Amino acid sequence: MFTKKNTASLIKAIALGVAVSVLTGCGIAAPKAELAYAEATLQSARNIGANEYAAVELERAKNKLNQAKAEMKEGNNESALRLAKESTAEGELAQAKTEAGKASASEKQMQQSYEMLKSQLK
């Protein structure tokens, strides 16, 4: 039969099991959507020419995405989520720097064309 000591130990074991189950359930889900968004942002930056204008930011985005994938495989979803968001931010920065670089190059080319036309009209 159950003794007082056995019953107390059983109650403690059950309480511990419930606590572990509750804490495990409180963890965040695998950030699959965030990883997909980060990957799409990275690919978009590559497609617009970030290799030329924002290579450093592009590389950082790629590295953080790879780290996020590794963290998710290990079950560290919170860390994976943070890294995926950082990768997205780096990818967006690479896109912005690329667009700014292209605009600057276009402005420079238009200025040169203007100067050439101006000199021809003299």
C-alpha cells in the first residue's frame, strides 16, 4: 500500500512532471515562416545586385540565416527567431544600399551626359 512517504514522493514527481510539461509547452514554435521570409529577402537582395553595392550586408544576412537554420535544427527556436529577424534586417539593408547605389550611379551618369551636352552646345 501507499505510505505517507511514498505518497509525498509521488505527488512531488507528478508536480515536477506537470511543471516540465507546462514549461516545455511555453516555448515558441519553430520560426519556419520567419526563416522563409529571411531567405526571400536575401534572394531579392541578390536579384537586384546587392553583390555589387552591399556585399558586406549580404554576407551578414546569409551568415545569420545559416545560423538561424542551425539553431532551429537544434531546437533553439527563440535564438533561431532572433537570428532570422536579424537576417531579414540585414537583407533589407542590403536592398536599400543597392537601390541607393544604383540611384547614385544613375545620377552620376545623367550629370555626365548633361555636361557633355552642355559642352557640345558651346
